[in-house]
Amino acid sequence: MSDMSWLSNQYSARKQAAEAQVTQWVPYSGTAYSVDPLHFLVNRFAVGERLTSDEGATCWYGQDDTGRIWVERCAASIGGQHYETFFTHGGLGTEELALYTDSPDKSAIRFESFAYNNEGRLAVSQCRATGGSGLSRFHYTAGRLTRVDEEYSNGEPIQIQVTYDGNDEISLVMRGPEVAYRALPPGRTLEDIERAFVDRLVEAIPAAVAADPPPVTPACVVLSYSPGQFNILPPVLMFPMEEGDEGVAALLADAEYHEIVVAREDAAELYELADYLDRTRLSDDRLRALLIQVCRRLEPTDWAFAVADGFLVFASDLEQVDLADNLQAVTTAARTAHVLTLAGLA
């Protein structure tokens, strides 16, 4: 772990110098600024939206009269504290940033410095952080960023490749062998992709179950998902090993269950569609809505096993935070309450 005490000691001085330049505080729904032009695409982060009031804001940007950012203040999830980032600027752009923790001791987390080429484009960024250090070199072709070479003190070097379409828009970003970002196919909207994703998933699930049926007549099938995770697929289907509502309750209590995964080799188009959705930073609420659509359409399926009375198809996040709402979306309020009570979740 890198010693950042030298930067921690500079907290008060950097805070005072940066905030002295601020003439306005602008609220945002989330993080919205990065010196690295690929930061949001490569990390698949949603860009925060500028708000007209503090309601719903999680980040505030301290700007001068020209709109240049000197301070980023982001709320921590608990405790009412804030992470703070202080920027310094030069003639070509941001020269340094220093990020400090939300804890009262305001210890340093990360320091970055930036250098620019003769055209004023970002050429090198160097980072020192509590987890190690890194260096990124930015390469341009005909004025467009086409490659970034990353080096790390605690890992192998990685190369980022950027591809553009005929309109000079980024169409593909590869980070090593992994797709970090892929634009939607020409002529297709996000709504088109979502509809096709639901259709293909509704087709793929019964086929996967027929190939690997549960050993008992299950009381339900749960389509499990992970909010905040970047990979929508593979969908995991969980079948309780007991019958009746007691089986549903047992599954929700992490008892033994039969698990089926829709394999990539059996559903290539489904995985491709999911990959597009994944790279559009699909929100947790939208993912839930799509999976609930799938569950509703699967309810009357002619399954490969004898369907138990009151058979349910529903979605559940791993932490079961949205379980009650998901159940109510596919069954009655009374049945939902009954299942949750059996599972000890009411």
C-alpha cells in the first residue's frame, strides 16, 4: 500500500487554494467530470446530470466564473460526509488533482498529475494512490485519441484501443481483450435492443431448462440478477428443491436449490444483445423492469416438467432488496405477503 501521508498533510492548503477560486457551486446527480476523456466509457460509469436544485444531488462542483472546475464534492453513502477532490490548472488544462476520503481525518486517497502535448491534448497522466501507482500515455491519430498505454505498479500493462465510425463518433473501446464500450448498431435504438433482449431471453430459458431439468417439481423459478454489476448475463435460474410455497421460502432463505445457466454457446444473439445493453450503462431499475417482463411472459410456458400448483416465475436481486416489488409485479398482493411471511421477510 502506497504511503499517502505527504498528500494528507496538504489537505488544508489544497482546500483553501481551490475553494478560493470558486464562485458558484453546481449540483449534479452523480460524478460528471474527469480529465481522462475515456474515463466514463472505459469504466462504464454513468455521467451525472446537472440539476437545477440540490434535490437529488450527490455531487457538487465548485466552479469559477468561466466554468472551470476547482472542487468536486461527492456525498458518501452513509454518515453525511463528503469525498473531496481539489484541482489545480495551468495554461493547457488541469495539472493536478488530489482526492481525499469522506472520513473526518480527510486522509488522501489519490494524487494525479497531467502533461499535455504541443497541440494541447492530454499526453500523460501519472497516478499515486493508496492501492499503488500507475501511468497512462495517450496517443492520437489525425487529432483523435486512438490508443492509451497503461502501466501499473501492481499489475500487467494494458492497452486501450479506440475505434471510430464514419461520423467520427467512438464506436468501440477495447481494454486489452475486453470490450469496454460498444456503440449501438446503426439504425437501432436502445428500445429496439431491449425488446429483442427480452424476446431472446424468453426463448432461451425454457430451452436451457429442457436441457437440464430440475430433479423435483419446483414451486417456482427465480431469475437472479445483481444490481450494480456490469454483466447482465449469464442469467442464473434457481429452482427450489422442495415443492409448494415452502420451497419458495426455502430458496429465498438460501436453502439447497438447482441452478441452471443459459450458456453463451446456446444463445449467441442473446449475449450480443446483453453486451450492447451492458455498455449503455443500463440502470438497475431498467434491468429490473426488463426481467419482470421476461417473468410475466414465462408464466404460461409449457415447461419440461409438471408445473406445481401456484407455480411462480419471478426475479430477485441477490440481496432481495426489490423482492417484494418484483413479486407483486407477477402475482397478487396476498400471495406476495404469504411468500414473504413464510420466508421470514415480511
